[in-house]
Amino acid sequence: MESFEFQNGNILDDVKVEYMTYGTPKYDENGLIDNAIVYCHGSLGSFSGINKILPLTFEDCPFDKDKYFFISMTALGSSGSCSPSSTGLKNKFPKYSILDVVNFQKQFLKEKFNILHVLGLIGNSMGGFVGLTQAIEYPDFQDFIICGVSSFKVAGHDYILSKFVDEIITSDPDYAKGEATYSLIRTLRMACLAEFNFGLSKEALRAKSNDELAMDFEEFGNEMIETDIYDLKYCNEASMNYDVEADLDKINSKVLIIACKQDPHFPPELDAIPMSKMIKDSELIVMDSELGHLCFNELENISYELKDFLSDFDDC
């Protein structure tokens, strides 16, 4: 895009957006795409997060590729799109919020596809933050939101985790240099390892031997050093400050909330269940999966429920 303006007034020019499309676009009488579903990935993911729903895109499946046109983009702040690492701005990149992520996405949809309204949005983890924020700020922009393993705010243990990650990063004096150093790479690894315990369920972790866990822990840390520490810092801070609890009554879209009983990040009793009571037109599914926060990799287990929810929009 030519430029993007952040909430804080900062403007960046020549803004990169990484994306993919999948499925079949259909057009209304004005020549506008009217069956678009936007997929929003989790923290520091990419457009490829849409792979989680691809097993359900065949004929007669909930996300039938012949019925819907999917657009998945790498969010503002993640390396494939405009981010601290891809711009080279590092710690001089403008601070951004979840609303900035929403506006970045919305501007792209308009400029690239002339899309002024989408059928729906599927958001996983931080992508759920994006979906709820969009539904609050732009209540007529979408017909439905599917919000998975997510919440209406970052609070409690999850807030402390974010604060801990932030503390690890900013405690390194090399952070202010704006360039990769050996110390920063080691600090990045430590910050990422703080997240290790919040993916799989406690049951799945307990099922492994300590030797297996130690190996998984080591491999996770080694893989995560491919992440840029400035991308991580900015994304973590945006999520840490997310709270839309007071505005949930502004949502007009129909909302499907997907939670997992074993999710260590967002336990249903603290997040999904209260949220379902605060959103007037919402449905709740609580999955049973030892994948925990990663349960979107098993969406085929709720295929019937997803298809039933989407049936309300077949004629939209």
C-alpha cells in the first residue's frame, strides 16, 4: 500500500502486505465480492495460518472452497508484512495496537479487492482479538465472527506472562541498539521459552517423559530464534494492552466462540464462557482436545457445529 497511518499519528510509506487467497469469489449486482471470509492468525504468525482450516474446505465441508472466497494476510507487525524487522526500523517502528492491526487489514481489503464488507472473519488466538475489535469498531463490516481460543482481554496469568516476556526483552541493554547481537539472540530465546508451557495442555505435557520434554523445550527454543526480537516485543505489547470488555455490547455480528477445555492460555471458565454471556448474539463451543491452545489443528472434530453455524449465511 502507498502508506498507512497508525492510531498515534505515525505514517509509514510503501507498506508491504503479504497475503494469499483461496476459494471462489462471487460478486453482487455491483460487481463487488460478497462471499469473502478473512482469516486472522495468532501472534507473529503469517498468512499460512489458514492451513488450519484447509481440511474443511472440500465439497460439503463447513468452509467449502466453492462457496467462499478466503483471504488470509500476514498481520501488521509480523515479518512477512510491514513490521519492525521487514522495514528495518527495529525499535524505531511505530507502536501499534490491535485496532491498528484491524485498520491495516481493512485498508488492504479496500485497496486490493475493493471489499467494503466481508461475509465473516475467522480469528485464532490473537486473531480473535482482531475479530472482536473489528466487530466493535466497524459493526456493519461483517456478518459473522468466529473467535477461537481467544478472549475479550488479556488479564490474570496471561497478562503476567506478557509482562514477563516484556521484562526479559527490555532487561537486555542491547535492546536499545536496534541491531541483532549475541546477547539479544540469547534473550530472544529466553523470552520465547517463557511461552513454551502455554501451548499444549497440561495432560499432553504430563504424558511425555522428562527427557522428551527437555528435548522439545530445547528444539522450541532453537526454532524460535528465527523470530525477530523487535517483532516479538511490539506484538507482545499490543496484545498485553488489549481489553474490549466494556465494548462487547457494540457487536452486531453473529459470533461463534470456540474454546478448549484444556487451553492453558484462555481457560473457558475465565474467558470464553463469560464472553459468551456478554455478547448478545453468540454461540459457544467448548472443544475437548489435549492440543490445548493449539486445538485449531483439530477443527474437523467440530465440523458439524461449524457447518450448522455457517448455514445461516448460505444465502448472504
